[in-house]
Amino acid sequence: MLSINFPSLLTSSVHDIKNSLRVLRTLHAQLESIYQDKKHIEFKQLEFEANRMNNSLMQLLTLYKIDFAQYSLTIDEHSAAELLEDIVNQHSTLLSLGDIQLITECDSDLLCYCDSTLISNALCTLVNNAQRYCLSKVLLSATQEDDYVVFCIEDDSSGYPENLLTSDCKKLPELDMTTGNTGLGLFFAETVAQLHVQADKRGFIMTDNNSRFGGSRFKLYLP
């Protein structure tokens, strides 16, 4: 019987897909330069989808490395406001595709200790999801709550489905065949949060439908 090492096969496949995506993004940039006088909305949509696929592949590779104890966490002091600003900049393409407000709230002097690459990737994915399902607005904020810095994403969508409101986000939810929602973004965020430990406190996430706009609310707690 043929023996297949699926972890190695998955890793190789992800790298192959990332290489193809790199070529695709290069071709996209070349086409945009050729047709720079015509800002076709299809170009922006293509760029956005390619970036979204790239982020998902990065998450899969990161989860693989974490599972096999091959990921080295890089904790440093960062400005929470600058993290939010970077996320807004990464979503400028999507914002230009629709009439969606991405609002930010954060004190300029709020600091957090984290692996900024991991946190940014997790938040970008969930902001992306919020913008896909919201009606017109998404609020991205960061605040200090006791011994935690809390990043919060709120929207005016119809809210999280029941399978994404469970208290146990440590396992990947089953695929929702009606919406195509995999829950990978929440699973990744929970995994990333759990890696952040300070003294006796560990990071975690919470999901509910208590947004100020009546939709879904996601909160990432970092000690």
C-alpha cells in the first residue's frame, strides 16, 4: 500500500501554491502598469483575492510550524495605533471596491507586547471577513482592559453563525457548506493568542453578536 506523509505533502503543496501566487501577483502588477490609464475594478478585485489567498496560505504554514514546534515567537513592544494603521492600509484595496467604512479607535500612547506579524495577519483576516459580511461599516479598535490590551472588530452584519459562537475556539469548526466559512481565521487567532503569555496570563479570543452596530464582535486579548 502506498504510504503518504500528508504533513510533508501539505507543506510542499502550500509552498508550490505560494510560488504560483507570487507569479500571479507579478503578472497583475505588470498588467496594471500597461493599463494604468484604465483603473479596472477587476484589477483591484484580483489583487485583493490574491492577497487573501496568500494570507490563508501563510496561516496554514504558520499553524504547521507551531504544531511541530518549529515557530519562533518574536515578542516586542509595539504601538497598538500603528498596528491598526497598518491593517487599514492593507485593506485600502477592498475599501475602494465598495461603500464600506473602516473606522479605527485607539489611544496613540497604547502599547502592546506581541509578535506583530502574527497579530497583524490574524486581525487582517478577520477584518477582511467583517468587510465581506457587513452592510456598510466595520470598527477596529484597541483598548486597555485590566492587564490586557484588547483588539476589537465590530460590524453591522447579521452576526456570527451559531457554530462560530462556541466557547471552544481551540478546534477548527466544521465547514459551513451554505456560506463556505471555514472558521480558519478564528482558529488561527485563538492559536496566536494562546502563544502570548505573560506571568500567569495567556492570550485568548471571544466572539459574540454584541457589536455597537448590532452585528458580530470579535475580541483578541493580549496580556
